[in-house]
Amino acid sequence: DQQVKQNSPSLSVQEGRISILNCDYTNSMFDYFLWYKKYPAEGPTFLISISSIKDKNEDGRFTVFLNKSAKHLSLHIVPSQPGDSAVYFCAARTGGYQKVTFGTGTKLQVIP
Amino acid sequence: DTAVSQTPKYLVTQMGNDKSIKCEQNLGHDTMYWYKQDSKKFLKIMFSYNNKELIINETVPNRFSPKSPDKAHLNLHINSLELGDSAVYFCASSQVGQGWTEAFFGQGTRLTVV
């Protein structure tokens, strides 16, 4: 039962354009959402997060949007840069023991 | 200084062997985790320890046994290795008590069972 889903395994975007990565979830008990970025042969690194009580969080070129009614969140990268090419994981946290569940990832390629 | 370090980075071993992966964090976090990334690239939590106490134990075969000698270390021991255990194993740590932080990951250990 995959509670966090990233339905696009890959995405290609031209440098300078906007990258939009999507994520859907099924568990209403998730209270916090995160995006991680992963380069080959490295561990995931934290990128940006959003609490379930908010609908938008911005950090430089990265913005995360949360639509609770649709159980959907998205990560916008503007402008996209070649160094952004990586696998992006969406993740969601439940309370209690703070378990974090990851999606399957979307591989972003930014073309120079 | 590496925040979360795990060794070895690569591990190739034969079926039936027993192996261990070590993990250490120098962030002062109270919680550590083991995640498994399988061939489908799905990152799935296996175990979580909070202050040396097991708090999350997903459906993992008994052949996998985590050991936390102190809150800065969480090792993973695997008995009787099987072909299906081949995967990348990630250790991570976070702060759960007194203010939650996101998880910091190690660089991963690629285990190949032949």
C-alpha cells in the first residue's frame, strides 16, 4: 500500500524554464511534507518542507504547494538549472513516532 | 566532517553469509533509521531507534537485526543473506524530541548478494 505516490518517473526541462514535480498521498494523518533531492551514489538531502497547516512554502528558487483537499503537493523550481538534475523524492510524516514515508522519486533532467 | 557516515560503501558477498553495516552520526540527534532502496528505487523504512530504543520495526525478516550501542550509532546485521537482499541501504538520523528536524542521510551501502 503506497501512501505517497509520484506518478512521473522522469521529467525533462530546458534550462531556465520551470520544473514542476508532483506528488499525491492517501493518508489524511500526514502532518508534514518534505522534498528530498538525490544525486547518484549519494544519500538523499533535504530540500524543502511544508506543514499541513500551510499551502505554500518558498525558499529561493524552490516553492512547495500543498492542496490538502486534493491530497496533492508539488515542487516548483524556477528557473531550472543543470545542477538541479537529480532524483526528487516526496516524503510525508505522520505524528507519534514521526515516521516518514517516501514516494518512488522523479528523475529530473535539466537540459542546458 | 561527515554528519551521517556508514561503512562500507560497497559490499559484495555470497548467499548464506552474515554481514554488518555500520552507521554513526555526529549531529547529536536522538533518532536513527535504516532505509532500504530496492531495485524499483523505492525508499522504505526498516527500523527506527530513539535513544537506543526500537520504536519503528516494519515488516522485515528476522534475519535483519539492528543494534544501537548508543544514540550516535545504529548498526545493521544481516544473517543468511539472500539474493533478494541486494539493495542500497541508507542510514539516517533526525531529532524527534524537543523539536523535530528532517532526516539526514548517509551516502548509502550498496549490498550485492551473489
